[in-house]
Amino acid sequence: MSSPETTPRAAGSTAATGSTGPEPAAVAGHARVTSPAGGDGFRSSWAQLDGPVHVVDFGGPSDGPLLLCVHGLGGSYLNWLPLAPLLTTTHRVMAVDLAGHGRTPAAGRRTDVVANQGLLDRFLAEVLDTPPVLVGNSMGGMISVMQAARRPDSVAGLILVDPALPRPRGVRPDPEIARIFAGLFVPRLGAAVLARRRTRFTPRELVDQSLLRLTADPSAIPEAALASMERAQRERGGLPDADQAFVGAARSVVWSLLRPAPLAHMVRTVPQPTLLLHGSADRLIPVAVARNVAAQRPDWRVEILDGLGHVPMLEAAELTAELMTDWLGHEGRAAAERARRPASPAAPALAPLPAVGS
């Protein structure tokens, strides 16, 4: 295991999106509709889980270990565009948009972390045909830990990228970040502020502002990653009730961290092999969180990424892919083998669904 006290990893460069992969993974007896692959080199589909759920298949060998990417707060499948093609030579890579995020509307469903963990649980049980390695960033990391702890048979392993996990005692949040999240708890104010900001600023301006908080060096983000983030802002603006969904999700993340006992217990006891990557300059989730986890879980591999912020898969996709691939071939090898698809998966029962988003 690599300790966070050892020499930090230096950041690498980010690559652009790769080529189209094979047909999407088999659906275990649940509805799905597949759209043609677009210029981004992936396929979109929708599962019906009390409302549409947007799924992206980035491709990879059909018999390769399945990696399912789970985005963070306000994120979507687009957060994984720079990283995914760097993994698809040897691994099957998919991503899911949680309720109220990306192209998945809330559609009457709650968008807090408990509800979205329940949605992820149903997706794993009713849509996929093998337990994947969950790749979770920020809130997605929190939800992935919850899923692995509550339904261990459904998850082969964990790759956590700057996960939203409890802070150790004495570690205070970044003042600006704390002020922003505190404003979301004022009744009706949070959603109104988000809506007003979209009318005042262009999607690219909103991206530039968010990068000041998400990254250590916004100028280091490649244009391909910036374009994907700008696209995410545009798509989010077209999602019904996106602002209320964001506020509901954000409040639940904060509450989970303010009342950390249940989540802390899950971190201590989750049984799956786990890789944790964490930027040393993360302002949202301090690097002290990763160091604290490393002390509690010496069986986990923990890598501190020198000079990176909250989204290493966007800031340094090549380095992130290198570390993931190395772990999957060594400490996480058992997880990778468990995440391979069955030799003869059951034929899916498909029924068309209306497309969500564009």
C-alpha cells in the first residue's frame, strides 16, 4: 500500500475523448433504449427506475472488468470524458447520471444521497449483470461507500476520487466553501441564487468560476475538459427542477458530514478492496480526510496527488488512469476479476423508452 506520507504523485496531462466501444453492457431484464454513438465516442441509454436514468457506455472489451463511474454534486457523465478513453483498452467503462443530475431528471424522485444510493442499488441489481468496481468522485464517492457497505455483494471494489468523507477532529473547512454551502440552507434562497446566476453568466463563465474552487490551477485544465464542463452546464440548465435537485443533494451531503458517525463506521468496515486518490490542494474535501482514512484503513491504497484539487480525473486524467490501472492490476486485481461479465449473460428483455435530454 502507498501511504499518503510517502512522496506525493506529480500531476500529468489530460487526454481527449477516445473512440467508440462495443455495444453497451447487457441489461439484466430491464428496459433500455440505446442511441447511436456520437462524436464523443460513447453510447447513451436510459433505464427505467421509477423514472428515466441516463447511462453512458464508453466502451471497452466485452469481457473486461466493468468500471461504473459515479459523479459528484452537480456533476454528470461528462465529468468522466477525459478519463474514460484512457481505460477502455483493458476495462469496460460506464457512467450513470444520478437523479437530478446530468440528463437524469428528478421526475418526482428525491435527490439526496440516501435516495440516490437507493437508485444506484436498483441500477446495480436490475440493470447490470455483474458487480462493478465503483469509481466515485466527491458525493459519488460517499454514495459508493454507502452502497458497498450496505450491499457488499453488489460491488466488486472501490476507486474513490476525492470522496466526501468525514473530516478528522480539528480540521476546519475552507471559509469560502463553508459560506457557499451555508447559503443553500436558507429556505428558497439557494435555488433562487442558482437560477439567477444562470441568467447573469454564460455557461463558460460559470465553469471558470467553479474551477477556482475545484482545481488548484484552473489554467492547467485542457480545452477538452473545459468543453465538457461547459456542456455539462448547458445540459444542467435544461433539466427540470435542476436547482432544487442540486440544493436537496447538497444539503444531504452536508448533513452526512456534520453527523459523521454512520458514514465513518462504513469507512472503517467496508469490505471491498479500495483505492483512494486525493488532491493535495482540494478545497472542498481537505487532504487531511484522506490521511485520516489511510490511518484507519492500512489495507487501502491511498495516493496523495501533489498540486491537484477536487477533480483529478479532469485536472490530470493520464495520471489518474495510470494509478487506477496499476491498482486494478495489483492490489485491486481480485476486484477486477470479480467485475468481469459472466461468460453467458442472460438475454436482456428490452423495451423502448423515450429519450431524455439531447
